[in-house]
Amino acid sequence: MFFNPPMHSDDEAFLANVCKGLAHPARIRILRQLMTEHSCTCGHLVEGLPLAQSTVSQHLKILKESGLVRGEVEGPRTCYCVDRETVNRFAPLIRALLAITPEAS
């Protein structure tokens, strides 16, 4: 039997949505790059990835839908940054999930 700390259904839905956003290596790489910078444009991200701009744009769209990334229009460009509130909510939930261990018998 496993010890399973209680988690509210809204936390479970949030956790699943964020994990869906992270479910591709390119999105993890994009998020890691955005974590180290205040904000940057899609074009800047493309420079560091072996992907077409349209592909990076699609990954950014999914990251935005999951709440991990925000995009703010600045003139003709959109600057992307990590949504720290989402990351701060996600971190303890994923730690709690991964800390579930079997009870000693």
C-alpha cells in the first residue's frame, strides 16, 4: 500500500496541464533558456535551437496554453518569459507527487 498525501482535484488538473506543456524535449529546452533570461523573442530562441521558427512558435503556443510562459507584445514582436507564479505552484506539487513512496510492511 502507498502513502498518498491528499491533493485537490484542481491541483491534479493543474499538474496534468503543466506536465502536458513539458511533454516534449524542445519545450523543456525552451523553458530552460527562458528561465535564464528575463525575456526574449521567438527569433532569439530559434538561434539556439535546431528548429524552424514556425516549430518554435508552436512550442511556445503550447507552453503558453499550459501557463508556463507568458507572451507580451512589444511593437512588432512578442517577448516571452516564464510565468513564475505557475512555476512556483508547480514545483511543490511535482515534488509531492514524486515523493510518494510505498509504506513499509
